[in-house]
Amino acid sequence: MKKGLRSRLTSYGDEEFALFLRRAFLKSAGYDDSALDRPIVGIASTASDFNPCHATVPRLVEAVSRGVRDAGALPFVFSTISLHESFIHPSTMILRNLMAMDTEEMLGRQPVDAVVLIGGCDKTVPAQIMGAISADVPSVMVVVGPTVTGRYQDERLGACSDCRRLWAAHRAGEIDDAKLAGAHGNLVSSHGTCTIMGTASTMAAMAETLGLMLTGGTSIPAVHSARLRHAEAAGRRAAEMAAAGGPRPSEVITAASLRNAVTVLQALGGSTNCIIHLAAIAGRLGIPLDLDEVDAIGRDTPVLIDVKPVGKGYMEDFHGAGGLPALMKRLDGRLDRSAATVMGCTLGEALARTPDWSDEKVIRPLADPISHGEALAIVRGTLAPDGAVIKRAAATQALMRHEGPAMVFDDIADLMARIDDPDLPVTADHVLVLRYAGPVGAPGMPEAGGIPIPRKLARAGVKDMVRISDARMSGTASGSIVLHIAPEAAVGGPLALVRDGDRILLDVAARRLDLLVAADEMARRRAAWQPPRLPGRGYARLYVDHVMQADKGCDFDFLQAEREGP
Ligand code: FES
């Protein structure tokens, strides 16, 4: 296979001319002939003023470039789409697949022998992994790293679990405007990704567990100098991979490493979003992610880290305690140590090089876990024939078996319009239902599933209720919340047929979510159901025409691993 500048030439029907022209343009950029003979390491930059989590990307790019040059290759920086959770309407999820396509196409069509992908904020990491798998170019992941905590008065604060906690307390009238305003500037105290085990940190951990990241890269805080040294080492390693032609993502990520990822996810009590992203990553390899296996691994894997939202600490505590390598060592017998990594060694060999010490207060021993397991459980039933997810580790245990009447919100606009209506006939016993908020319905499956407790109940002291939807929720959120109901309402899932007052039974121990309505009545409702109007043009149209349901990872059907046949 051709390498360096000779690879992926522009098709003029004359390869020598294409190379002659390419070199002429690079000479115009100041490169001499000797530089142009080296292997090329692309550096995918996601710097963007719309992505404050990635404000350190330019310094990481410099560090990666240094490492690439030190190892004798040529670094070429290029930009891709960048996604920040707070800057995309209605949700970054609608653009995850577009970013994956951007990454795949730029890797597959530029003369890139290897790449360092710099991601961080929630959807950027899965998008980059998905794109890298499909392009199958040797790839090393570097994340920007988590923020450090701030303080306000007597509280230690970090995004976004504390953002949500303080907002809920303010809605409930427990803290005043002045306290909220005082805390505001201390919630996100540095550049980097959210300070807790939300989606960004969970996905970073997935990249490391899958073998795509150098050991220990998950948790180094964004502003620590070690983060720059890690990036430089990633650049050096990518240069070696560029020269060697591998390993490629398809050689690193296997069914075994995906099982390792699910085990780590459960032990972290990580983000529910991660299940969708892992399903999409697996789909790119043609390995279906079995939700029942996700559930079974969860039953057998204790939650070991004391980090929010399921514990008390923050990512910097996890890092100081030994980080992901220490957690993986705890999970030793449960992980396949023979899984490959981009470092050219197995996961087991990589872990053997890390210190044995860890702080047992933050990374708990198997005999003294945060919870016995079942961090993320899969429920099925008449309301969720293809499954739904509940983060049991962050829920109220007393609500894990609950039957109550439905209070239905027909979409996010309806929810916003009525949830705080003082005349809403809602009680703490109700099951709050949000629908038409899934991949097709919203479209883009926003993180609206953490339905707020109606203000009048919050002010009366209600902290949690059973809430169900076809939406997602932030990895930083908590509560007795069933998400990702599949099939979603917009494609005619049974969620579309629920009416106010219908009885709903959630029984997590039995893994059931059922609508207690007779079959003949359901058939009558189904016959009268009308599908919603969907977007008529542009990317939104492409999205709703091709996005798969949550249990399949919400990837586009045409981006799955190539199959034989028409
Ligand atoms: Fe970027 Fe949380 S908003 S990681």
C-alpha cells in the first residue's frame, strides 16, 4: 500500500502529475523534499470557540506534533466537526453520526498513514471511534481530560452533577438566587470535560479499555502538565504506527475488547449514553451489541468507583487514586487481558507496567463496593419490546418496583409548557411519560429524559419519581429514570399509545416495564395512531430516514459494517 504523500492521490488519470502537483502545493507551504518523504500522521483537531470543553486542544495539538516529529514522521493538523453539549440544538446526538462521517471521510480520503484523534466532550469520542473504525486507519485517541473542581462557600463543585443538583434545589426553593449566582462561576472551574463520571469521562474510559488510548489517558485533568506529556507520547506512538502500517482499529477492537468495555462501564456506574455509543461502535465492526449481555455483565460486576453521579468524588480524585488502570486491575479476572491495544502489547501487558498502589477509598476493593452491581440494567416489556435502560446505581431503590398512573407529555414542548403548571393533576405516585423525544421523534434523541420533578411536588419535598421516555439523559444526571425506550413513539412503539391514567408497572428486579392495558384496547389505539410529521429536507431528513433505534446505537443504517448482497 502506498504511504505518505503518495497515498490517496487526486484522480487526474496521471498519478505522477498528481504527486507533482501535491508536492508543489506543499512546497508553497514551506516543506522541503526531505520532509515530504516521511510518513504522515494526521492530527484531528476539534478546537472550536463553540466548544469550551476543548479550549486546550491547540496545546494538545502542539504536544502531539512534537511527538510525531521526534519519531521521524510529519504531523498534519486538520479540523473536523466539534460538538459541545450546550451549544447544539436540540442535542449533539443529531450530529454524532455526521461527525463520524466527517472523521471517516477525512481519514479515508487524505494521505494519512496514522492519526491522533483529539476528542473529549460527550459525542466527540464515540464519533471519532466510529469514524476511525470505518476508515480503518491506524488511530490513537487523546482526550482533552476532565476539568478540576471549584469551591463556593463550604461546597466543592464540579460540572455537571452539581449544576443539576443546585438547579433542582433552586426549583424546589431550597436555595436562593444569590447562592445560585455565587456558585455559578465555580461549577466549571477550568477547561476540560465534565468533572464527574458523565458521558465524556465514560467514553474516554471506553476508548482506553478498547485499546485505542495510551494507558492512563482517561483521567489526567485537562490542565495538568501530564496531559501534554501524554499527548506527546501519543504522537510518538502514532508515528511508529504510521511507519508500521498498524495496528488498525479493526485489529484492536474485537468482541473481547467490547466485552471488557461493558464490564468497565458497569464497574464505573458510567453513563447510560455509553450503551448507545458502544452499540454504534460494535455495529461499525459488524459485531451486534447484545443488550441482554450488557445486563448480565452488570449483574455480575460491582460498582467500584466513588465518583459522582453514583458516588461522592470527582474525576481528579479518581485520577489521584490510580485512574482507569487501577480499576482494571481490580477487575482483573473479569477482563480479557489478551485484548489488543494500539501500544502493540496486550491489555494485560499494559496493565502490568502500571503501579500496584491505588486509593481504596475511591477505587473500592471487590469486597467493599459502592454497590453490589446492576449499575445499568436493561428492562423490557409491553412498553419497551426492544429494551430500555435504567441507571439503577443512580436511582431511588424504593422506586425500583413501582406501579402508578401515567402522566403523559406528548413532546418536549408539551413538557416545558405544562410540567410546572400549578393545576397539573400530578402526584408523587404518577409515572411521568415523555414521548416523541427519540432518535426520529425529536429528531436526535435529546437528553430530555431526566424529566424535572414538577415544581409543586419539588417544593413539597419530592426528590424522585419514576420517569420514562424514548429520550436520553445526561451522564451527569440521576433519578429513577427509564430511558431509550425502543421502539420509540415516532415509529409506532407502544409508548405512542399510552394515555393519562393508564397503569404502568416498573419492576427492575424482574427487568420489566409494562403498560397494564388490555390487548384489545391497545389494538384499537394502534388502529387510530397517526405517525408524526417529519422533517422534509436536508440533514434532518437524511437523519430520520436512516437513523436506527436506540438498541442498535442510533447509527445510520448505511454506516454499519459492509455486508454482502444488494
Ligand atoms: Fe463537554 Fe460535559 S459539556 S463534557
